Amino acid sequence: MNVAVCADVGSTYTKAAVVDLDGGRLVAAAAAPTTVGTDVLHGLDAAVGAATAGLTARDLPWYVCSSAGGGLRLAVVGYEPLVTAQAGRRVGLSAGANVVHVAAGRLGQADLTALRAARPDVVLLVGGTDGGDADTLTHNATRLARARWRVPVVLAGNADVRDDLHALLAAAKVPVTAADNVLPRIGVLTPAPARAAIREVFLRHVIGGKKLSRGGRFANLVRAATPDAVLTGVEVLADALGGDLAVVDVGGATTDVYSVLTPDERDTGPGREVAGTLWRARTVEGDLGMRWSAPGVVRAAAEERLLAPGEEDELAAAAQVRAGDPGFLPGDDTDRAVDRRIAALAATVALRRHARGAATGERAGRDLRDVKLMVGSGGVLRHAEPADAAAVLGAVLGDHAGGWPLPRAARAVVDVDYVLAAGGLLAADHPEAAAALLRRHLAGV
């Protein structure tokens, strides 16, 4: 068979899938605990070995993404908070990063201290439209050069000074990669070049620097940060279906939301976003999760008035148990019911924030009314009974009190076979197989 291995090395589990490249079929899948404490290759090899057991094929190509070791930590330094810094933040999220710090304006000593304290893996340095203000970008690049900055920098600001600033940073031995401006004109957001540069830096500098594995084999295998691969899969599926879609991924520590919308007149009209509209977007809610962040789900749900009278105290106690034991497994129907409730609340709050624009920084929010397909992901949904998973997504789609327009006719499905990441990994080299895989397993066509 003409097959390939696709694997996601997650913070807890490593998932492997074997995909038929001729027909886009899922041939086999398996998972193993991620072995961060020793060498992540142990868990990766175990998962791939289980998935390929019984196959006669040899020397299969491997496509691997990773969020182990905390994934990609990104800091954004921009010109001012509501325009270039916000545009940079949106681009960073679309690149699969966990945006841990955003600074705007001319960096001072206190700003540099705060930037170091955030411990980013990469700094996205932006500022000024092409031909616009160059002073702030120049000042900030100069401060990083003089500070002997050694964390990799992606320079994606005003094109008029980009070459000079790249030379300045390189001369100071700052690891720097240049990309096209993320905001070349007011209201025009161009994420692709910076997203590609961030991906390149992640692969070249970050993966090897996390000391997840001895030697260079793991760094050579990884092709993307997991959220970047998933967003690519979401984009492939949206293009294949020809319409808007959304994904809510409920994890142990975070809940991620992805959406792909069809550009409309807001792209050029008077009401357009100054920092640009990111039609293919991802948001990360670090306070919403099934285990580490379970208490945050209860707090956020209470603030959103999603809890029934008397429910908060009991649910908060259960959330504390889960936060104290990230490996917690439901032991009975009561435990499973609590997990379903936490999952529904996490997904509902995360989608509210995403749609309102609170998590993306968009004033008008994100209009999800034309979403045709709502995909649920995360272990809590993949391992649930179909009726339970449907109930979680039904709660999200029935959230009439959220203050945002609901999808009018969305079909809900669960990524049971975990194909979004696989489709994203295959998209560049095998686009037809990636599209067929996603259509078959998520759209039923």
C-alpha cells in the first residue's frame, strides 16, 4: 500500500495514524503515553509501532507534529496595542503559538524585563504599515540588539526598514528571520508569510531546544506545531466543503477554537477592522480545560451565568479533584456526568469568547451564522458515548444567551479518529489525500 504515518506528540498522549495516500482512507490508528520524562521518541515509536503492526510496508514516510513540552511560546512586540500588536497576536495564534506576552510601543528596561520573564521561544517583532511609521520598530529592534537578545526573532514589520533591521539584529548575533509585513496597510492582514516564518523558526530552533529527545532524530521528524497542523486541516476541510466551519477542541489544560469564515464586504468596507480580519483564526483559552484548568471552567461559567442554582460549589469541588490529578479517569457514571458538564461549559465559554471577538481582538466579533459544520475534538469527546458527545456539542449550538449569533444550520460531528491533525500534516505534500481523508471522516462524503 501507498501509505504514510501521521503522528501528534501531545503533552499527555502521542497519537499515530496510518493513512492510505491513494484514497485518503484511515488504515490504522493507535496511541501511547507521551514520554516527556525520558525521551519523547519512546512514546512516538511505541504509538507508530502499534499503528503499523501487521502492515507489510517498510520505510514509510513520517509526518509528525508536536505540542509536547508546552508547545510554542510566542511573544509579540508591536507599534501600538490596537493595531500592529493586535495583528501580530492574531497571526501568532494562527501559527499554532501560545501567545504568552504582548508589548506595544517603545521598549524600555522594564518592558525588556517583562519580555524575558515571559520566557518566549520566539519573538514576533512587528510595527508600522509599509511606508508608515518606522521609528518604533527601529527602536525596538535596536533595544533587542543591544540587550544581546538570544531568543529567535521573526521580523515582520514595515518593509521600508526590514532589510536594515535584519542586518542590525544579525550583526548582534540575534537569531532573526525576516517575513513580509503582517499589516502592510491599515485593515489588511497578511498572516501567511509570518506564519510560515514562525513555523520555520519553531522547527529550526525551538523543538531541539526543548530537550525532549536525545540526538536530532525527533527534531528532524517534526514538521509543525500541533495547533498549526490542526488549523491547516481545518482550512483544507473548509476549502473542500466550500463553506464556513468551526472546531472546538477541549483539552486537559486549554480549549482551542478554530474557525474559517468566507470573506465578505467587511474586508474592504468602512466597517473593516483596523488591525485586519483574520478569516482563518484560532483562539486559545488557557483557563478552560478538563484537568489542569477545570477550576477555571467553573469560574468562567459562573461569570457567564451558565450554572444552575446550587451547582457551583459541587462542581468546583469536582474540578479541584481533576486539577490535582491530571491523570484522573472517571470511575463511574457520576464522574462521567461531571466530565460531560465541564466539557460542555468549557466549549460553550470558549466559543462565546471566540465569537464575541474577546479572544481575537476583533471589535465586531466573528460572525458564525453561516457555519455549516461544527467539529468537536479532544479526548473527552472522542472517548465519550456518541449520545454524550452530541449532548456536549448540542449545548454549544443551543447557547441562545451568549450574546452572539448562533450558527443557523450547523451539523455537529466529533473528530473521533483524530484526522484533523493528520490532514493538516499531509496537506502540503498530498493535498488530495488530505482533503479526501477529512471529507470522509468529518463530512461523510
